[in-house]
Amino acid sequence: MTDPQRRRQYLAELGIPLWLPRHDGLLSTAAVEAPTPAPASDPALLPAVPEPVAAAPDPVAADSPLDRDIAPLDADWEPCLDVGVDIDVELDIDVDRDVNDDAPHPAPLSRAARIATLDWTALEAEVRQCQSCGLCTTRTQTVFGVGDRQARWLVIGEAPGADEDRQGEPFVGRAGKLLNPMLQAIGLRREQVYIANILKCRPPDNRDPTPDEATTCRPFLERQIALLQPRIILAVGRIAAQNLLATDTPIGKLRGRIHRLGPARIPLVVTYHPAYLLRSPREKRKAWDDLRLARRALANPAATP
């Protein structure tokens, strides 16, 4: 028995129908040959082999082009996938792309918002490397601030002078030598207060800070105030007072009263700059009155002048 015949026999015994190609509308007689029985000793016991019966032609199937294209089933038959369609499809998928790449990203923090997150150490480093205005090209070094970082008193001046630019500390020149005894007059040592300036860099020739310079440097001072949380602020001089209070009112009209700064409404008192008092010694009496007012504001935060 040939291999094709053996396969047909197995399929017939399993009850699996066998589809065969039609040629000229007739089944191949070879395709329906019964399997050859095993030889027997008695010929009378052999089963009768029926004659092949021709199948009736199927007019529809006979005309079907699919039937005419079916290859005969033989040992070399293999399925053919070439049906004229390219099944090698390239998918446009970037496997290296993060699945969250399409998700909205938060907007980067502004400079002021980023500075508002810094601690003392990071803030001082930020000031040291600042190049946000032209003063970075003329300074010797930045002047961050000095004093007790848990002090109740915050003294704010206008900008570093030549001595401060050299030493990196505010109020160390002639004006600083007068500020120290002013503080001592109300029972404070320099080490008990914190001292800072509106600007962290010296303007050339000690000129007044420009509005742009003061605005650029403002986030540094605001962060110092937020970290320190002072109980009282002493604004020393016209530049400091007008910048802190966002006004152009003359200093003579700003002093003698208690102002409030920021959302925390920190009491703020304005006084003359020590450099001005050195030029106008008669005004020292008014500065003394300002210091006593600041001391009363600290003792009674709800007090008004």
C-alpha cells in the first residue's frame, strides 16, 4: 500500500471526509479505491470489493475556479501562503518611548518660585553664583547677610558699599560702626540681629540701585524673611524703605509710624541710614525715636503709632 493510500485509509477509519479535486466533473477512481485487505488463507472469506461509482457532476462546483486550482493531495503537498499580500507588516511603535511621554508635564518653576523653596545653605549658594543682572560683572563678591538666623530683629539696608564688597558682610564700613551703637542703645548686640540688604551686590560708585536691580534681587530677600520669620523689621534708609513698601513717599513721611509687611503683616519701622546720620548728626535724635518705636512694636505687635 502506498503512503497516500495509507493516509486515506486512516482518514476513512476516523470518519474524516476526504476532499479531492474534481477533474472534468468526475472524482478520480484512484481516490476512492478501497484499501487492499490483508491476504487470507481462504479466498471465500475475502470481502467483496464494490465497483467504483462515478459521482454525479456538480454543475456549480465543476465551474468553480477554486476547484480547478486545488492541487492533488500527495506526499509533497505543502500549504501555500503566497496569496499576493505582503504579511510582513512593520508596526510604527517606538519601544524606547516612555508610555508617559504623552502625558502633560508640569510647567517649570519660575526663578522666584524656585528661590522660594531654598533653605539657608542653598539660598546662600544661589546668591553667590547669581548672574541675573549686570552687577555680577562689577562686584568683588556677593554680600548675603550676617547675624543670628533665628533673630527676632531684621535690619535691612539698601546695598553694599566698597567696604562691604571687599569683606562680603553688610554694614562694616563707617555706617556699620554707627549702626552697632544704635542697636546697643536699645539693648541689642550686632550678633543678636540679622542684617541684610535690598541688593546683594555693590552698584558701581555706590549709586542708587535701579528698579530692575531691586526687582531681580527681591526674591532673595523675600526668602530670607520667610526663613527668618522676624518679629520686627527695621528699614534703614530711603532706598530700603521705599523698596520694601513699594512707594516713592519721602522717608520723612514714612518714619514715625508702624507699617506692615507681607501676608504675615510683620511690623516694620523706618529710620534714617547711618550714613545719612554721619552727614547730618542733628537727625540722630529722630533715629533714636524710631528705634524706641520699633522696640514698642516688638513688645506689642498689635500696637499702632
